[in-house]
Amino acid sequence: MLSFKEGLLDKTARSRGASTLRAGLIAGALLSGTGLATSAQAEEKVITAVMHSGLRVIDPVITTAHIVRNHAYMLYDVLIAVDENFTPQPQMASWAVSDDKLTYTFTLRDGLLFHDGAAVTAADAEASLKRWGVKDSGGQLIFDVTDTLTATDEKTLVWTLKEPYPPLIDTLAKQSALPPFIMPASVAATPATESISSFIGSGPFKFVEDEYQPGVSVTYEKFDEYVPREEPASWMAGGKVVYVDKVKWVTMPDSQTSINALLSGEVDYMEQVPVDLLPILESSDEVVSELRDPLGYQSIGRMNFLYPPFDDVKIRKAAMMAISQQDIMGTLVGNPDYYKICGAVFGCGTPLEDETGAETLINGGDVEAAKKLLAESDYDGTPVVLMQPTDVPSISAQPIVAAQALRDAGFTVDMQPMDWQTLVGRRASQSKPSEGGWNIFFTNWGVPEINSPLINPMLNGRGNDAWFGWPTDDALEALRKDFIKAETLDEQVAVAKQIQAHAMDVVNYIPVGQYLVPQARSTKIVDMLPSPVPVFWNVKKED
Amino acid sequence: MLGYILKRLLAVVPVITFVAIFVFLLLRLTPGDPAAILAGDAATPAQLEKIRTSLGLNDPLLVQFGTWIGQLFRGDLGISLISNIPVSDMVGQRIWPTINIALMTIILSVLLAVPMGVIAAWKHRTWADYAVMSFSVLGFSVPVFVIGYIFIQVFSIELRWLPVQGYTPPTEDFGKFLSKAILPCLTLATIYVALIARMTRASMLEVLGEDYVRTARAKGVSETLVLFRHALRNAAVPILTIIGTGFALLISGVVVTESVFNIPGIGRLTVDAILARDYPVIQAMILLTSAIYVFINLMIDVAYSIIDPRIRY
Amino acid sequence: MSAANAPVSRLQPVLGLLSLPLRLRKLGGGPMIAAIVLIIIVIAAALAPLYIPHDPLAINAIYRLKGPSEMFLLGTDAYGRDLFSRVVMGGRVSLFIGVGAAVVSVSLGLAIGLVSGFFRVADSIIMRIMDSLMAIPSILLAIALVALNGPSLWSVIAAITLPEIPRVVRLVRSVVLTVREEPYVEAAVALGSSMPKILWQHLMPNTLAPLTVQGTYICASAILTEAILSFLGAGVSTEIPTWGNIMAEGRLYFQIKPSLIFWPGLMLSLCILSINLLGDTARDLLDPRLRKREA
């Protein structure tokens, strides 16, 4: 319900069209006190969307869970955002770089307001960036070379560096895993290890606190005072124009239920449809399924570098040789329209795509060569502890197919089933595999989360500070430094090619294929932006 | 009577205490780390350690237990590790759907099952008896989720009579509540009807053989009156008992139906919490459901003495 | 408890149990069919490794979600595994879980119940613990236990067993308390028989009959509980097929390939139906009150 004050504010901002809609809303707000609300509310445009997971955490800094990032894009805005060509564009701020590449000056655009009515200031951006920099690995790299980050006035933020950091703008613009969202400075003062408890952002949607049920549903309403940019929307960049009154995210524990709800018109949108179930949707002319984004997800296997047998590069190579992407993707997805065989650690369809070293992976595996290599190695039959999640459909097939391949190659595999949450806890354990540790597990990443050496979590060779598996790899770290120094795309591509070859050579991790996730929507929902992050601006709901 | 209730209430204390200790220990011995779940895919071990400390998970077990019990005595169920929301708020949001569905299921079940059981006993060893008994055995033999899917397929997808999923509070729109609650209640009721019908039949069979029933019949009291006034009244105690002990069964059904029909109740809340290792939520939920179970059975014991004058405390 | 419920002689229940198969024949109809169905299912499951056409674990992406054919009798699942082989092998595991849970909970419950019924000191503590265990909703306890131990076959059996134990204990204890007051037991105590001997000679026989009935119900409900655990994501790994996890995996495809739920569901329901029917029959036969009236 709109407050009186907001109603007044709204009149002043009425110039941007959709006035009838707003009038209806105000009428609804006035009437709701008199008990006639239902008829007015019926005119509200509400999109009900089934999301891939329930929202339980509201702090986008404390977690990298996709659903929390998606939530944050509703509620918060970002300084700079990436468009569909991977190019950073101004969003809340424009920027200028000094000639010596050491000083970045950001200028906030006019009209930015938080949901509580306060203006967004450069001080808010400063505090938000600092909190983000504690947690995000890309942010940490920037803050390593930061001299100062200060708000010089209400609208200006100056970032000075000790040495040039060419990918700074790319890092700020990234959409995964942890984009730097701008919060009020008072909220951003929360330590990065504690969850925030405020729902105040400056994004195109407001949080409806009364309707939030963790893990079940969350409702957003249009933030009327949000001023969109003039440019057309493209991925996370451009004008975030909202054409609906409310967006309600719901979670359903069962895809079957979600599909039925979509078919019967109870919901309008389903973020992820299992490919096998697409034929059910095809029978209906009130529902369309389509690809949300052409990049999809990269599925990966990661080995533990600390313990035998995978502390030995030869054995890691044998394991990689045994694995066939075709077998894994064929089993996981089935329909070849929805997966790509892709040996590039940076993903296929990205600027840094390169498949050097992944030949066996993309050509059906080579079990004979794997057997031979394993026989030559020091492998003594130690069981390989493979963690198999039992409750996440998108990672169900990888361990099972891989276990069969590894056994064919001569490995002893101890496949240990567990729920995903147990796996997440256990993969953080550096104990021996026989004492609660592990040897190999599988997970999936959105391609924008792995498409550059700056953000790909696996390609980090800092031992205990690296991602689970903890490789100590100085050569990799040196290559990453080279990448940071690269100033042009060509230079970046050249370094990325070396990283690809190196990653495959030491078997940093095993990409096991790239798959696409179809979404489905009611035909009433039109102009939905194709984007890796499902966004609800630009979209319209017809009657 | 009051003394009896007080005595029974006191006996609840050790039960609940044991449940509390048991659940607490069970969870702390469970592998899985709420911090890792909270932090998502890209966290490093050092970051996890910091989160663990800020959640209080690095404190000694005894300290954690003491903190929790201390909170409980102040009526504070703690704060969800994952959502950072007071557990009492989460329970408050989620308990009503479950209570409403469960109540409706119980009413529906009793209305269906008691007549079924009475008829089966009355028409003992006829087709009616066999039909009721077959249904009641069948009700036990098909998994709840299969029944739910079949109902959805038939009533929502083929016939399009009822919505597929969801929940609307009865206070908001009673018609909508009913239309959405019918299928989950029917699904849940199959097993409950089976249970109650069986017990009613068995209990009635026993009572129908008693002398006073024969006397009543001999006096020419109408058969309906004999059945529902004389016999059923005396057969009621075991039927009530089974409704009480069946509560556990209802909970297990609720957990599943809430998933199938997407009802935001406490069953799903608890399962989600277990899978996410959200300790305060699991502890509160198990303690709460146990307390409800104990309380319901206490109520039933008290109800005995009202229904069956032979029982006196 | 009424006098009619008390054992007439200490041997009678044992005789009753032994003569059960003989009397079963006279019942005809339902129980007979149930017994035959169950025997067929048990034999089919036991001999499964001898006749299954495919390795139930062999995955093949090419044959995903295929319909019935000469090669795959009932079609394949989402991993291209043979559904027929999985259903019969799944039956082995499901039955094993059922029987395992029944045997373990009955034996543990019997032991605890005997102790509780005979020793006053232990009784109050044991019964408080049992009351507490009963108060925790069994499905939640089972999910928590599976999460604790990981979803191995044994931890699933343990998770199903633990919540059943208190019911058995209560049953055994109530029988013990009744029998204890019997003159022949009092006489045995007075004559100085040792406690183990009294337990074995006088109490075991009287608890056997109700325990057999209880055991069949536990077996049936364990098979069902396993399916529900699998449905909730806390079941046995897919490398060990069970009726429950075949259905749980198949539920995603309920509308496009109902056979993935239909076949294991049918087998599971038939099996549980038979066990329950036989349990009911056994109870009716073993319950002296009912028998008296039927006569």
C-alpha cells in the first residue's frame, strides 16, 4: 500500500507515462481502507515467478548464491553494469580514468534515491564498495593495490591506486558471483561476515517486508521514484523501466508442480524448466519456453590437490582422460539442443574461449589411454572419495557417469551419497579423504562466473586461500598477474590461452560440459529481457 | 480431575527435556556446516571460519547448549542462522497453513471414517465390510506423494476442477482456501481415514458383542440408535486414541503433501532447515512438534473421562 | 486390562503362532492371495540377480527415457538404466530394509521392554526416554538421522528403526506387566527360578504373538517410510536401487513417463498390501478375544 507521502511524490513524477496505471494504484491505496480494495487490486499487475531456489539470505555480500544475487538486482542498483556484448556501461555512475591509469573518478547521476527517500550519495557507494571488497575475490585484488577510496562530495567518488589495475571497470561491472551493489552507508557498515538486516536499496523494486517468507516467497513492488536511464535495457545495463506493480517470487519444491501451476495459469513464469519436461509445455498455446541466455552453465569436476591419489598430476590427468563430456551431458540433459560440448575453462561463447588441452574431454574420452597412464603412475588403488549430491537434479548425473568412467579406467571409486548441504560443508574440510575429507566433487557455474581469470574461482593457485581443492600453483598465479596487466582484449586473449593450456596441463579442474537452461512463461508476459540473471524490468504483462 | 491434569503436565517436563538434549546433540554431531551453506560456492576456508565464529558455532558445546536453554526460558526460540530472522517469526508465518490443513484433514477424516467403520462392523463379513477394509489397507499401502500426484493429474489437470498448488489463508478468502486445500486434505486423509476406519470397525465389533447392546436391541431400540448412541459412544475411546497417536502419521504426511502441493507450512520449513543445518530452526521445530504431540495426547486422555464415564482419575 | 486378554496357558500363544499357517488355509480368499503375492514377490526379488537382463546400474545416455521394447521390458529411466532390472533389484533392497527394520526394532524393543517390565528402577527412566522418542515425529527424526549418518543403506534402516522401537517397548512392557501378576509366574519367582529363565520361559512366549503382528506392520511401514525419505531427498543412493528411490527419481517425469512411478509403486503397494493383510489376519487369529467371538 502506498503511503500518503508517496502518493504526493508520485504526482510530481507522473510525466513518464503509465499514468492510468498509477492512478489505479493510488485509488487502490485509498480504497483499501474502505473494504473495496479487492476490485481495485484486481487491476494490479502482478507477475508470479517460480524461481530456482527459495530466498533465505538477504545479504548479497555474505553469500554468492544465485538467488541472492538475483534478489539484489531487484532491490539494489550498481555503479556500472555489463551489457550483452560484455561491455561495461554506466548505470548509477559514469566514470573517467586519469592518463596514468591510477585515478578513477566516478560521478553519480541525478535523481538516485533509496527506498526510504534518502538521496544516494558517494559516501554510500564508498561504504558499499569497501564492504564488497572484503568479500569478493576480484574486489580483494583491487583493494590490494588501492591507495585511497573516498567520496569527495555528494556525487563524486575518487579511487586512487598504487599501481595500474586495467580490469578495474570490468570487475565493478561484473554480474557474478558478487556484483558490488550499492547500499546505504549505515547498512554497509555491517561487518562483511555478518548478515545485513535492512531491505533498503535504490534499485527499481522495493522489498515488501510483510510478505517475505524465507524459503517460500518474496514480493517486490515497483519503486515509483526510481529514475531509469535513457538507454534501452541490455543485460544488466541500460534503462530499468518497470511496467508491473508487483513481482512475486515463489519457490516450489517440485518442478512437476511448477509446470502444472504454469499450465493452469496460477503462475506466470518459471525460471528453470527441466529439459525433459519441455514436451509437456509444448502442448499448451498459453505457455512458451525459450532460452533465457545463450551462455548457460558450465559443469565442473574438482579434485583435491592435498591428498593422494589426486595430489599427483599424472593421476589427475588419467582421471581427466577417462571422462567424456558427451556421456555426462547426454545423461544430464539428454536433448543435444540444450548442451554444448566445451573444453574451454572460460566457457564457450565468451571472448576468452579456447579449448587447448581439452581434446580427450570433448572427443568422447580416452579410457584406454587413461588406463595406460594410470598403470604407469604410482596409483596404489586408494579409493577415490567421490561426493554425490542426492537432492540437486542439475548435479545428479555428473558423479554417477564420472564414477563409471573412473572405474573403467582402473580407479577404485568410493561414491558417497549425501545431500547437497552436507557436500557444501564437507568440501570445505581439509581432512584426509578417509577421515571426513574428499577427493573429487562436481558443481555448476553460470558462465559469466567463470569467463575470466579474474573471477574464475577455480583458477586460483594460492594453496589454502584457493578455492576448495587448494592447488598451490605459482605458475598460474604468475599468469593471472600477466592477465591483470593486459590492457587490450588481444593481450588478454593471448594470456587466457596460456592459462587454458596450463589449467588443462595440471588439471586444475575438469570442465565437463556447458548446458543451457530453458525458461518458460505465460504468453501474457512479453518483452522479457534475455539475460543470465532473470530481471523483471522491461517486462510487461498483458491482460 | 484438575490434580490429574497437573500431574500429567508435570510428567511432560522430563519428556521435553530429553527431547531438547537429544535434538541438540543430534544436530551438533551432524556433519554439515551452516556457515558453508550460508556463504555459497565461492567462499574460502578463512572466510568460513570468520562466519562460523560470528554465528557462535565455534563456542564449546556446553556454552551453546546453555545459551539455547537460557533463551528458551525467556521464551526466545533464537534466530535462524541462514535467514537471520527470529525463529518465532518464521514459525508464526508458517504454522497456520499446517494447522488449518491438519484440522481440516482430521475433521474430514472423522466424518468419512467413523461411518465407514460403523457400517463395516454392522455389516460384518459382507461386501460393505470388505470394501471398507480393502480401502483401509490400500490407504496404508500407497505412498502419500503418489496419491497426491494422482489427485493432481485427475482433478487439476484433466478435469481442471481445482488449483494445482498453493495456499490462501482462510481469513483472506475462504473460498480460495477451500479450493486449494481440498486436494492436500484428501491426500492426507486417505491414510488417516484408513487408520480411523480400521480402529472404529475393530472397536465397534468388540462393543457390538457386549450384553448391553444385545439388551438394547432386544428392547426394540432402533438399529441406528443402537449403533451411534449406544455402541459408538462406548467404542469411542480407542478411536480417540488413534486420532492422537495418528498425529505422528499426520506430521509425516504433512511434510510430504506440503512439498507436493507447495504449501508454506512448518513441515517444509523443518525439512528445509534440516537440509540447510539451520540449527535453531530445527531445534525449535522438533521441540514444538513434540510438545504438540504430547499436548494432544494429554487432551485426549482428559477427553476419555468425559466420553467414557467408566474411566475416572 | 480385562481377564479375557490374559494368557490362558503359557504354551498356547506359541502353539497359536505355530499353527498359523495351517489355519491360514481355512481363511481362504484375501489372505491366501496376499500370501501367494508376497511369496512371488519375495522369490522374484531373491532370485533377481539370476535373471535380470541388464546391470541395474549400467547407464547409457543414448537410451534415456525410452519406452518398453524387446531390449528393455519396461523401458528405461533418465540415466538409460533398465527399469525392469531396477524394479526387481529394488525389491530386494526394499524388502531387506523392511525386514531389517522389523527385526532390529522388534529385537531391540523386546530386550528393552523386558528389562523395563521387570526392573522398576530402570522402568521409569526407560519409559521417559521412550516417551520422548515417541513424541518426536518419526519422519523428522528419520530425516535428521539420515542427514547425520549419510544416506547409506544401514543409516536408512537405523533411521527407520529408531522411531519404531518405543512402540515395541511399550507393547512388550504391557504384556510383561500383565503376565508378571499371573500365578504361575509368581510361583516361579517364589520357587527361586533365575530371572533369565523366567523371562525366557514365561514371558517370551506371551510376547511373541503380538510382536509378530507388530513386526509385520513395522516391515510394511518401513518400506513405505523409505519411499518417503527418498522423496524428501534423504534416501539411499541411486547406486542401490530401491522402490522408493526409483519413484523419487521418476517423479520428475510423472507426466511424460508415468511408468517410472507406476511399476515400482505398484510393486511396493502390492507388497505392503499383502504384508498388512497377513498382519491383520495373524492379529485376528492370535487375538483370543476376537477368536472367541468368531467362534
